[in-house]
Amino acid sequence: MAPMHSWLDRKIGKASYALHGGGGHGGRDRIALYFRCPHDASAFAEAFPGLKVADGTILPGYYSP
């Protein structure tokens, strides 16, 4: 987590993101990240490609309107 916090503070700035604990499931920790703009979210995803997005879209019951 320390490298992510450091990157976020340096590249995005504390006023442009929010990070909240998301608990754990199946032996994996979760966090929730909120960004003010999609560009910042994309830059974060590129900087940390090993992270998985847990947005629920891969669940069998997911339906996109």
C-alpha cells in the first residue's frame, strides 16, 4: 500500500482522490478509490497493472442498461 499512497500523493494530489478500506474477501484485501477525473484513474491503473478492478461487472447477475 505504501507505494500506492506515495504515487497517488505525488502524481494525483491528495485533493483529487479518496481512498477507503473495502474489507476483505476470499483472502484478498480490498480498497475503494475515487478519482475526480477519468484521466487520473487511467494513470493509476497503468501505474499499477497488477491490481484487479472489482466493480462487479464480471458477476453473472451483472446487467448494463
